[in-house]
Amino acid sequence: MAYISLDKKSYKDYQEYCNSDDLDIDDKFRKLLSGSRTPQNEDERTWLENMRKLQEDGKIVEIPSDII
């Protein structure tokens, strides 16, 4: 089923939207942490690996959002 983003862009499905380069950096990181985005490059893989290590050490990882 097609997915249409808030800015009216059309995607094949929600997964394609989550993995698109159209997302801003905060959304990419939130989706990476939640598991709804697959790392798309080495920078994202490294960032996610580092965040998972922090979580394993008991640290809380938060991505601030200005969306209320």
C-alpha cells in the first residue's frame, strides 16, 4: 500500500519512506533507534552501533525533537 508523507511525497510503502533520504537527520536517527529504518550508509551503521553500545551499558539514548 502506498504511503504519503506529511509533505505530500508518495512512497511505495512506509518502509520505503523510513529508508528514504528525504527525512531530516533527527527523523533518520529516531527511526534507526526504533528499528523502522535500516542503516543506509557507513555513517548510519556506525552511529547505530555506538548507540546500541550505550544502551547495553544502561545509558538512555534520546533524540530531542522540536515536534510537540
